[in-house]
Amino acid sequence: MNCKAPGCTREAGRYGRLCPMHIVRQRTHGHPQQSPVNRKELYPWLDAVRPVIDRNRHKDGIKIAEERWIELLKRCGNYAVHGDGKGHVNHAVRKACESLCALAQEANFEEVLETVAALLALQGFEPRRFESDAAFSVQLARSLRRLGTTSVGSYYDRNTGKMRGVYRKYPRHASLYLARLVIEAIGGAAMCISKAVLSDWERTARLNGQYLASLVEIG
Ligand SMILES: [Zn+2]
């Protein structure tokens, strides 16, 4: 039986519907056809959200989001050490909590907010970039975890001469949980920022359109 991913002619695994490559894709990227959102792709979106954050930094929405982020980190730190307090520890939840604490060591709140808003702006502008909600969550989790891996978990790639992050075998459930925690805490603020970016662009496009239309009248 062939792999169920469109266009794939490889043999599906014995018990599954996907070939080994698409199984790995699903696990690492949240969907068999999801291609990763890498650092380079996110740059222009980060550049677009920064000025919006700058001009709104003093507003309550951003300040409260920061308090919620700090609160989340406290809860995560607690869970990483004590579990749910009743002696239960969920592996994926603990992993997500540890990752958030680790990234908070290297990235400040604004970098986290920027990253979430940049991904939401990308999703708003190009909804098809993400194959599913889970794929979006996994890409969000990867982008956030990347903030905390500048020194830990990176290695020198001899082929390209660059430092590369190590993302291997991060459980999908932990990614989904990590994304959920972050969205619950600061998703509202990030969403408003991403919407402001898109409406800035629409405004610019409209003004450019009016300008171009007015040029026609010059004769
Ligand atoms: Zn396949």
C-alpha cells in the first residue's frame, strides 16, 4: 500500500498509512505535508511586529500579557519540580514546562511575544502555510524553543560551517502543550499585534494604490 500523503509513491509502513519519511514529518512538524517555518522565513514577520510592539509597549494589554507570562513560568517551574502536587507527573507536560523555563533563561518576554505575533501574522497573511492547527502549534513551539537553544543543544555543522539547532525527537504532545500554554497566556496580545501589522500593510497598500491611480491623471 502506498503512503497516503499526496504525491508520495513510497510504500506505507506495515501498520500505518504513511511512509517512514512522512511519519517523521508528522511527528516533527505536526502534519505529514507541513514544511518547517525556519528562522529566515520568520525574519520579515519579526521586523513587521517589532514597531507595533514598540508603539504599544506602555499599554496595559502588553503589560498584563507580560505578567501572565511570568505567572506561566512560575507554574511551569513548579510543575517541572513537583508535578501536579498530587504525585502525578505527565511526561509531555513536564517536557513543555522545562522547555519554557529553559527558553526564559535566554529570551525575554518581548522576544517571546514577537515570535508568537510573527507566526500569527504569517498565518493571517498566508493561512495555507500551515496544514492544520496542530501544524501551526508545532511550528510555534519549534520557533519558541529555538529562542532558548542559542547555546544549549546546538552543534557545529561541518558541511555548512554554521551552527545548527538540535530539534530531534521532541515529543509532539509536548509541542502541542507548550503552544497551548503560551497561547493561553499571551495569545490575545500577540493576536492584536499581528492584526495591527496586517492592517498597517493594508493601509499602505491602499495609499500606494491611490497614489498610482492619481499618477494616471498627470498628463
Ligand atoms: Zn510518504
